[in-house]
Amino acid sequence: MTETTTMATDLDLLAERVEKAAALVQRMRDDQQRLERERDELARKLRDAESKLHGHDLTAMTSELQALRREQREWQGERRTVATRIESLVRKLEKLET
């Protein structure tokens, strides 16, 4: 009877291990499917981005972006200069009013 009990315990342990392994395999399959969907979505987004850029020269676009940034800095500088001049004029007007 001891041998039968030991064998049943061993079978229970084996069954538990098999169930854990099956659950792990299922989780891995689910993860794989999720990752495949993510990969496909990212591949689609990449194709969309490439098609939008198709026909555009990346070097030219980079140069244009740099020029726009320079222009933006210049405008910001001019804006600060104008704001300073306006503040100065307002102070002068305030002095005249008193």
C-alpha cells in the first residue's frame, strides 16, 4: 500500500507540474500573439510614415527645419526687443503723466 500511495503522490506531483507547464505554455502563446499584433501595428505605422516621406529629401527637410528654427529664434529676439522698447515708452509716458 505504501508503494501505491507513493505512486499516487508522484502522479499528483507530475499532474501538477504538467498543469503548470500547460498554463505557462498558454501564457507564452498569448504573449506571442500580443507581440505579433504589436509588431504588425508598428510595421504598418512604419510603412505609413515611409509613404508620407516618400519623395521627400530627408537632408532638405532637415535643412529646412534648421532654417525655421533659426528664423524662430530671430523672431523671438525681435519680439524681446520690441517688448523692451514698449516698456521703455510706457515708463516715459508714465513720467510725463506725473
